[in-house]
Amino acid sequence: MNLPRSRKVLLNVLIAFAAFIAITVGIGLGLALASTRNIRNIDEFGDGELALPSQVLDRHGRLITEFFSAERRDIVSIDELPNHLIYALIVREDQDFFRHNGFSVRGTVRAAWNIFAGRYVSGGSTITQQLAGHMFDDRDDISVARKLRELWWAFQLERTWTKHEIIEAYLNRMYFGHNTYGVEAASQFYFGHSARELTPAESVMLVIQLANPSRYSPLRNPERARNMQRVILNAVVNAGYISRSEADFSFEEYWANYDFTRSNISSAFLDRSDEAPYFSEYVRGQLQGDILLGRPVDINRAGLVIHTTLDLDHQRQGEQYLREGLERANASVRRAREVATSRASRDIVPLLDLLGLAFDLPDLQVSGLQNRRAAQELYDERIAPIVSMTSLLFSPNVSDGIYHATRMNQITRRSTQQQDQVQGALVTLDNRDGHITAMIGGAQFERIDQLNRAVSGRRTPGSAFKALYYAAAIDSQAITPATMLYDSPVVFRNEDGSMYTPRNYAGNWNGPMLVREALNRSLNIPAVRVFHRTGFTTALGVSAALLGIPESDMAGRGLERRYPVALGVSSVSPLEMTRAYATFASGGRQVDPIAVRYIEDQRGRVIAEPERDLRIEQQRRGAAGQIVSPEAAYIMTDLMRGVFTDGTLRAQNPIMPMAAKSGTTQNWSDGWVVGYSPYYTTTIWYGFDRGGRSLGTNQYGAALAGPVWGGYMNTIHQDLPSIDFERPDGLVEVEIAIPSGLRAPSGYTGRRRTELFIPGTEPREFAPSLEETAAEASQRSDRLRSIATSEALIPSRAQLDSAIPTLDELLGDSSPGDTWDSDFDFDADIDFDDARFEDDIDDEGDGNPLLD
């Protein structure tokens, strides 16, 4: 057959081009083979682990969250996937898949032509080639050499795996857009259900993401995705895989239920769920810091299964109670701000206008300003300092809260409002093993605010700190429950020579009392006396050990050798306070908080056991782990149980034996409750990120955090058997008289109470009977009367003045640690029983507390 010359030329060109392609493929394939590593290890082919997110599970195996960044993937078997997903994939990506051996001549030639033309490679690779390139090559490389390496790996895949295994690997590995890898993760992200439940229309929508997920994303380009979905559905119908009616019904149902509100979601990472974000980020920090694994591991891709200590039931209950407390606290702060604002507008603004007129300062006249921005800038930069000065001159009370409020009319300060947002934190530990069962680090976990205040937020604990050195005092036998403490004026000399005068928040004194009353009523002066009796070294050393603060960090955390530390002015976190109180519940033995029990890799092999390692370390520690004796720990528990009957938390009604202590800091800036049952220890904290803010007048820790603590603890204990704290052997029970602390004799009719004592520390002297006490008081009264009626013994005013020593005379020869009243014989037998003290009802005193 004779062909026209032009056609012969064209035929020769095509033959030459085909030969060139064949030669190029052969040479390139040889070079690719030569440069490919480990090509002899065919038996190990495909054994590489997938990049999988790491799962974080709670103590019962429930999913808390997943750690992933660029790749969000879950594995699913091909046997569990619907057939129409496979059909859609074949029609869209590789119609000859079941007939070729990994290579399509037509597709490869088209891909090579695109490369020579300088265009991006698309549409030429088989499913096997795409998988091989994804697994073993750099997908960003679009050179011929990469294409040839991909081809060789495709041949190896076809030799090693079945077609179904190739399809399964492909669907579990490939990128489906929006940070989702694998069909299961993609289905969960796009449709909210498993790939096992995909409809034909959903299957097609996922398949068209493979070629160009940004172009055909139903979230970014729903109309374009809809059109392509229709085209591929028709192709699946034409191929005979599904019926026309099935395709049409699925298509219409898909778009009838489509959620257009998700269009702003950019990735699976932002759409992830986290049941306990503060806790999971705490765990992430430990893993990324090599603390648990001992080596660098990309937890976002390693597919780890992290078994933690968290209890999602505790976590959810904690979030509910803490949120309710935050709502009440913020409402209280708003009311206080409105009052302060009203006072500022009523008292300060007219004064500023008057001063502006009097001194011809028009900028000082703020009432006429209309421009909101100008008013704000003027107030912040120029008026606020003047307000502070004039308030000091004319009305000091006006300055109270002035920086917590804004002018309601024209002036607002957004930053101040944000800083005035009340924050909260909650931590729960299992006393038996230190498991962190709940952790909440703030009011709301947001992208711009992820500070975990439960761990990193260091605040002053106020009176909640007192229990730590009370325990040291009992353990060192500096005090016993029968020790009489004087709530009376006293001055202490610090080691640097400075004087310190503690005050009760109400500014009054209550006379002699026993340890239980002083602790439960949270009185400051008796507490500092206990601190003084115990000594700096013991009081601070035991406190730091209970908190888990190393000696090298004590000074930086405010645990310094000075008396104000006794009132809780150090810097601690809620987690540290929780572990301290949990030590009381565990019999004085150190409790180490732990978040991770053990870790498995993606094949189910245990690769780290942090809890086992901790138990080994605790055994090695031995007696060094006993911070206070079991006897002292139990006595402290017994003392703090009284807080629910006679102390600051008497409004709470625990459903089983519990012990606790509240705390409030200066100006009501922080409110704490820390307490425990035989099972769990929980700390609740409310306050502000920035110092100087106030929760509001009389917003004590017991009033604010108390109901939250009580409700939460009762809820998490409601299904547990009621048990009592384990009492160590050897404690001595003695009935003592109140307030003398002496042993109550048989038949004693006065106030008395049974207290517990470390053997050898119990009182041995008996208290006098009421009749003997009354007779002695009568004799003392008679002596005073006889002195008063003798004119010769009545001193003049000058004699009285000369007889009263000055403070310098009192302290002139004193040494550090001496107290002002140590030079006086304060009669311990004075009967205060019938005296009426102003703060018999705690937490209701007037005025601003120094520290409660």
C-alpha cells in the first residue's frame, strides 16, 4: 500500500519518537534501579509504617483527642469499604487497573510529553504508580528520573501485593485535602461518619479530591465540586457499576443535606475534638520534651496510643462546676465594676471639670468629649494618673477599684475588660497512685490563650498554705492539738532586723484558743505563732517537700526565711497544692502526680511505661519519700475535717469523710479551696492572670470556690462506697478542756473535746474544775477591788506614762524571731468563754483583709 509522502513522514516521526521513548525508558529505568536503595530487600517491601495521628486515651480507654499536624489519617480495611467507593476510584483514576501490571503505556507517554512541554504531570500515572510515588519518592520532584523510579517501584508493588492490597494501601495513604490522609479520616472530616457508611455520591466526592483537592473541595468550591461529582457519577453509571436511580437519589440527598456553614473550616486540625485540651497539651509537652520516651519522636505522625490517667467523667463534671463558678464570679466582678464606675462618674468627673475650669485646662474637662477614641486615649494617658492623685487628696475610698472599672458613658478599655476576665483552674489527683484524673487550666482553651493555669499559673495560696507548716509543727512536736495559741497583738523580728506585725483580716483579736479552732477559722496571728514555734528551717523545708519544690527553687518561689511567708505569700500552682494535700491523704508519703500510664506504638507494642518507672523510683526512694509521719498526717486530716462543721466550709455537706482548707489572698484577688477524701484530692482556684484585680469585696475562697469544690467532690464520689481515712496505729485519744488544752478530769462539766496525739505528746496535767476556776477568779477580782479602793496605790497619769515601755525598749535587747508579747506574763487562765468576739462567724468580717 502506497502512503502519501506526508503521512510516511509523520509515521516515521511517530516511530522514531516511540523508539526514543523506549530507549529513554530503558536507560532511565536502569539508572533508577542503580540509584534505588535496598532494592534487594524485596521481602521487606512495603513494611514502612504509615504516618498516623497519636491517640490519647483516658484511664478507661475512651478517646480524649488525637495529636496530628500535616497528616490526619485512620486505617480501614478494604473489606469494610462499600463497593461503589472502589468503582468510583477505578473510573476516575485508572480504568485499566485490573488489567495492567502497574504501568500504562498511554498514560506514561502522555505524562512524558507534559514534562517535555514544561507542564505539571497529571493524569498519566496508574493507581499503583501513584501509590509507589507516595510511598517511596519525592512527590515534589517532577523530573523524568523520578517518574522512572516511580515506575520501577510500581512493578515491585504489583509483584509483591495483590490488587486488593494495593487499593487498600492507596485509600489509606493518599491525601484527600484539608490535612486529611486516608479515606477514613477524610470521611470523618467531610461527612462526620466512617468511610464504611459512604453513599455513592459521598464516595465520588472523596475520589475527586485525589486529583486536585483545592480545586474540587466541597468546602471551598462547592459548585465546582458539585459539577465534577455529577460527571463522575454519570461515568460510574455508564460503566455499569451502579444504577441511574441509585446515582440520582444519592446525588440529590447529598446536596439536600449539605452543610454550607462549614465553608470556613480550613483543615482537620482546626476541626479536631479534644475532651480535655489543657490535659492533652500537658501530655504533649511531656512527650515532646523527651521526658517519657527518652528520645525525639514526632508524636503527630508516630501513631502512638497514649494511655493516660485522666477520667473523662471527672473531667466533664469538673468543667461543668468550674464554668458555673466562673459565671457567678464574673457577675460579681461586673457588679463591683459598675459600682466603682458609678462612683468615678459621680465623684471624679465633676471634680476634673471643676479643676479644668479653675486652672484653664480644657483637656481636663472630660464630660463634654464626644469622640470616643479621643476620650479613651485622654483617659488612659492623662486622666487616670490625675484621678489617682486627686482621690488621695479628697477621697481615698474613691480610688478603690478605680482601675478595675471604666467610665460607662464614653470611655471603655477593651484591654481592661479582658484582664478583668475571671479565670479558674481545677486539678484532681487519685490519692492512691497520683493519677491526674481531671485537669482544667482556664476559663476557655483558645488559640490565643492556652495557658494552663493548673500547672503553670503560680499564684499566692493565702491561708490554704497554712496546713503545710501546721503539719510540720505537729510532726516536729512544736505543737499538738492541745496547744493554746494566743490571738493577740504581737510583733516579730525578721532575720534582717525588720519588724513584722501580723493582722487578722477583721482587725481584731480573739484571745486564747486551741489549734483546731485557729486552723478552721483561718486566723492569721495564731498561724504566724505556729510558724515561729516550728522554725524557718523545718516549716519551709516540709512545706517545699509537700509542694514538690526543690530547695534550689525555694527562694525564687517566695519560700524565704521571713514571717509573712506564713500567710501564704509564696508562689505555687494548683497542681502543687493538690499534691501537697494528697500527701496528707496518703499517710504523709510523697504523692507524685502522673499523667501517662504507658504508651504503645502503632503495632500495639508497649514502648514506654512511665508509671512503672515511677513506681521503681518510689521504691528506690524508700524512707525519703515519707515527708511527714503517718500520725502527723492523720492528725492534720482530723483537724481539717472540722472545717465543715466549725470552719470556713461549714456551708458544704460532704457525702463522706473529707478534709479541706480554704484560702483568700490580699484584696480578694485569689480564692482557693484544697481538700480531699480517702479517694481523691481536688484543688479549685479562681482569680486573675494579672495581679491587682479583685474578685469583689468579701469574695473569700470559701464563698466562691467552696460551692464548686463541694458540688464537684460529692458528684465524683456519689457511686463510691463511703469509707473513712485510714488511721495509723498508736495514736492516743485524750479528752481535753477548752480553751486551756489541759486533760479534762473525770466528771468535768466544762467545754471539752477529744483530740488525737502522737504518743508522748498528750497533755498530762489536769484542768481545774469549774468551781476551782470560779473561786480563783473571785479571789483575783477581790484583789483588784482592794487595790482600786486604796488611793495611795492609784498612780498618777505621769506615773502611768513613765511606766509604759516604748517599742524600742521592748525590742532593744531582742534577737531575731523574738515576739513583742514574750516579755509579758499573759495569764493563760483568763476565762474567754463568755466573751463575744466580732468574727465568731468567719468570712463575714468588714474591711479589706491583709490575708485571711
